[in-house]
Amino acid sequence: MNWPGTGDEESVVYESSTPVTEQALWKSVKQNPRLAICSFSLAASALLYGYEVVFVGSVAALPAFKQEFGKKDDNGDYIVPSVWLSLWAVSGPLGTAVGSLLGGWAQDRFGRRLTFGVASIWQAASITICFLADEAGSTSSRGGAYFGGKLAQGIGMGGILSAMQTYVSEILPTPLRGPILSLGAPLFLLGQFVGSLVIKAGVDLPNRNSYRVPIAVQWVLSIIPFLVTAFLPESPVWLMRKSKWEAAKSACRRLGGEQSTRLYNRLQDESTQRERYRMAANDISYWDLFRKRSDAKRSAIIVFANLIPEFFGLPLLGHSSYLLEVIGMDAHKATTYFIGGVVAAIITNFVAFWLLSRVGRRPLLVYSMFVITILWATVGIVGCFGSAGGNIYTAVGLILVIATAGLGAWPVSYAISGETSTLHLRAKSQGLGWFVNSAGSAVFSAFLPYLYNSDAANLGGKIGFIFCGLSGLACLVSWLYVPEMKGLTVTEVDEMFESDLSQGSKMRSKWILLAHEA
């Protein structure tokens, strides 16, 4: 084995520059089964995140929850005031933003695994606050306790998600990196699907169990990151940076099995290629993401990629069951349409997993955002009429938007964010990315209830015009500035940005051709 200091001169096996094909993807899975399983287990944490997002957006539609946390309107019906809807919606993303930044710092200082584990414990403990929030004496204190619990839970989720994406993106070979990272979207949707089923089951329950049971289910899902932490070794890349060579060797054996030598040599080579840029890991700050022009460009792309879900309307889609109730649907039908949208998105996300090994990230992103722009425009137009048939089309339109996003923009945003960062800045890059994602979600979530709720602007389906403009803007930015990175190794991506040849697939293809001729 070619471990540091052993004197073994066995040749290093490098990643190929060959574009990733479907055959290359499955061949890589067969060659690296442990890596694939470990990475999938980490990505499965998105189940918990998806459940949390749909829970916050849908629990307010439960009659028992409205009675405990809401007030009566002029007609004598219970509603949750817009101010509480806004605060609860923003609490998770705000906490996730803080947790992402803390996670980015902690990963470099204490390691990926420890950060992931501590964040998992914090997140699970925070669920208790939400579970007991209805024990407070007044409606305001109940709402405040629930807000505090969701904020604390979001901090834990931010640490989990940033550590997960860093670990996965730095250990996987090129054929697996994009597809595994893109699994975050369908797993997120699967979590939403589970959450919507649990909440639908509680619609007719008149007591606290209708919303307490869905809260308690989060403890069950929290087992996933606990188990991952128990069996996962520390990232070999982090151990190499700390010069813990024996520990890195042991981690590679656990992750790579028979391919441990190949894995170690690949990771060591990728780290060595960046030695000319590298500082001591503890000295890297978030300012370093923007110090060099090439790193600033990469950071800008990561920021944009993490805002894509907000641009295509994910915060609103997570509240779609409540929105459909606002425009006149009953709770059962609204929840059924929401479940239909989640199922459609899960299917298209798994189709996208296959497409990512055959089609570039750039065309999937641009074309899907263009279609989403058209769909939001039609939702806005139909919303101007306010008929029963129009309400049904609004529900169908929301399903088509989430399905189209699942086919392209959503999973591609995960892949782009993970593939764009350079290795020595990766932890900070992913921390920044999740911070921006969470901050963007927080801003959108804070204002959306005031746009669609009946005690505020009451836009209903006309809110589609707002997301039509945002989706169109994202489509244009994607076309102008997002490069194609499909099939490139980490080293090739570095050299591409350093060479300032990151605009469009044609220039990227030209760069690869020149690289092979050299």
C-alpha cells in the first residue's frame, strides 16, 4: 500500500477525465460499494429535513392545532394569524442558516463526523420543546415556545446538512459525486411524503394527538443520523489535512474495503494538487471564499445554486396544502393534492438521477426553469378568476411545478453546489451554501403568509406571477453564468476555473480537448 512513509512505490490510480456515462456510473457503484452505501446513508438525512419542512407548512391546517395555537376569525372559525405563520415558517430556515455557518467552522476544527454527530443530538433534543409547546399557559406563549423549538431544531439541521454534503462531495469519485449529491432532493421529497401522510391521518382527530403524533415521528426519523454517526469513520480527507495518516488509512479501509489503496491514493492526489493553495485548515475563514477571483466566482455559483429552490417556489410548495385551503378547498382534498405533488416529484427526481449520468447539469437546469416559468404564469392567470375550476387548476399547476423542478432544477442544484467548490475551501463553501439556502428560505417564508393568507394580501393563486418572474430570472442567470461540470474530476474543475473557461458547455468541451492533447 502507498501510505505516507511506507516507502511503497505502488503507482497511484487517478480519476479519469472521461465523461460520466450510465455504464461508468454503475461500474463505479460496483467498484465502490461501501463508499456508495455510506454516502447514501449520509444523504438519507434529507428525509428528516423534508419531513420538517412539510410539517411546518402543513400542521397549521390541522383543526386541533388551530384551536391550540390560533384564534377565531369574524366567522367564528379558527385560523392561525399570519404573524405566527410567518415566524414559524422562518424559524427553521433561520436556525438552519446559523447551524450551517457553525457547521462549516466546526467541520474544519473538529472534523466532519463529530460535527454531524453533535448536530444530530442537538436536533433530536430540540424536538422536545416543540412537543411540549402546547403546555404553555397562553396562546402567545405557546406560539413563542413552538418558535423557539423550531429555531433550535433548525440549528441542528444546518449542522447535519452542511457536514453531510461536505463529507459526500470530498470522498466520492467523479461518476458517483453528482448522482449521489442529487439524491438529496428525492430523499427530501420522500420525507415530505411521509410527513404529508402522517398529517393527513391526523386531520379528523379532535385532540392534541393530531399534531403531537407527527411531532413525535421526528424522533423516529432522527435515528438515521444517529446510526450513521455510530458506523461512519471520520473523513479521510480531513484526517489527511491534520496529518493523521494512520487514521486516514484506517478510514479508507472502512470506506473502501478492497479498494482502500485506490481510494487513499485518489484522495491524497486530490489534496496534493491543491497544496499550492492550501493554508492550515483552522486558519481558513469565510473571507477566503472571495479572496481570489476564481474562488469568488465559484462561491457566487454556489450561492446561486442554493437559491434555486427559492426561485422555483419550494417555500410556497411546502405550504401548498394550507394555500389550497385559503383559496377554498377542504382540508382532505388539499392534503390529497399535496401528496400527489410529492409523489410526482419523487418519481421525477429518481428519473433525474438517471438523467444526471447521461445529460449535463446545465441543460437540465436551464430547460426545467424555463418550463417552470411558463407554469407559474398560467397559475397566476387562472388565479385572477377565483373559480372552483381555477382552484383545481392551481392545485394541478403546483403539482406540475414541483414535478418539473424534480426532473431538473432541484436535484441539479445539489450537484452544482457540491461540485463547484474547491477542496481546501469545501467545508466553508458548503457552510455558506446552506446558510444562503436557509437565509433565502427564511426571507421567503417570512413574507409568503402575508401574501396568500386571508387576513393579509390574500393573493391566492395570483402569487404565481411573483414566482413566474423569479423563475424567469433564475433561468436567465443559469444560461449566462452556470458552467457545465459533468464528467470533470475535482482537479479539472479547479483548472477550469483557474483558466477562466467556465462559460457554457462548448468552452468546457474545448478545455477538456486541450487537456487531453497536452
